[in-house]
Amino acid sequence: MLHTTLLVGGLSGSATLVAHRAGRGPALTALMAAVTWLSLGGTTLARTGSAMADRLDAGDLDGARKLLPSLCGRDPAVLDCPGMARAACESVAENTSDAHVAPLLWAALAGVPGVLAYRGINTLDAMIGNRSPRYARFGWAAARLDDIANYLPARLTGALTVACAGLLGGSAVGAAASWRRDAARHPSPNAGIPEAAFAGALGVRLGGPTQYGHQLEIRPTLGSGPSPAVPDLRRAVKLSRLVQAAALLVCLAVSVGARSGRLVSAPR
């Protein structure tokens, strides 16, 4: 707890001081734009997902196995082509929230300190929060803090997935039904929402045996279709891009609304 508090508190405290020194003019706007851009990973996520689909399409399984760690922590050595397609789909779905929607939402809600604190929390969770023989007890505080930080973003991602599903020929009804039926069975209180919504929108089945470097997990089934193939991975990347664009519009509206409210309530 001390480790997590010092790192996240130090990051957000320093960001608060810098934002305060920037004032309320163009300098703060430029700072906000810079730190938000640095915190976003949606473009890299989509590019990596597309590159994974290209390698799988070409039958380059060795190349796909080398690329997979850029998307998730699975053990690529034990995965065949369908296994890597499924792992990539799940990572694209989950990280649409973690890498794009969440930073945007925290930037809109809490400005420079909020987006940097979120990025610090999410990075800590990735480094020490995942269960492993080394960090099973030490990383729990970072993991629980990440659960709290991603509570709203995961649900916004699910809602935007439902809203965007029809734009690529997917099923909004299927996305909503899979979210309602399957998400709560996922071991994560947040990751199951975008994964279940993506599965329902694309008409595929995610979850099942999941091999990490240190252990095998049997994940619950999300969705009711067939296991995803490479074309489904390409559709997942397109859906991720749509959700990312929709999240930008929503978070801009939230930010403008919050700013307008502050101006109206300011003493004259």
C-alpha cells in the first residue's frame, strides 16, 4: 500500500503542481493535450492488432508469436493460429478500455493529474498487480486500485460497443445480451465488460483455457458464437477504432460541460 500510494500520489501531486503553474490559458491547454496524447495507446493497439491479423493470414506463426507479447501476457509458445486470434481479440477488446477510453475519461473528469494518475495506476497493475509467484501478495493494492480506476471506463466502453456494433454489421442486441449475461462471470470486475460486449457484437466466443507464463487459467465463456478467426480479429480492430472515436466525442462533451459549469458557478 505504501509503495502504491507513494508512486501514484507522487505522480498526481507533481502533475497538480505543474498544472497549477501553467495557469488556465493556452499553456494549460497545451499541457493537457500533451499528457493525454502521451497516455493514449489506442492507435498502437489497433496497429498491432492489424499486424497480428496480417501475420496470421500469411501463415507466419513464428512472427505472430513474437508479436503477441505486445498485445497480452499469454504464453505464445502453446498457441496455434486460432488461439492467437482469440488472444488478440480479447486483448483488443480489453485494451480499448484500458489504453484509450479510460485515459480520455480521466482527462475529461480530472484534468492533467487525473490522466497521469490513471496511467500510473494502470502501469503499476501491469507490472506487479497481476498474480504471479513473485507478486501474488505484494501487488494486491495496485490491482485493487486499478479495479477502482477502471470501473467507469469499462462500463462506458461496453455502452459504446453496443452503440457502435451496427456500424460494422455487428449486433448491438448481441453485445448488450452478452454483457448482461456473461461479463459478471469474468474474474476481473472490469475486463469482462468490453470482452463480453465485443464477443456479442462480433458474434464470436471468447474465454476458455488461458495459458500465462506462470499458470493456466480457465476463463468463463463470453459470447455464444464460434471461436474467433482472423477475419473476426480484423473486425475487432475496426470496432475498437469506432469505440475510440465515439469515446473521444463523449469525453470532449464531458470536458466542455464541466468547464462550462465551472465558468457559470465562478464568483463574479
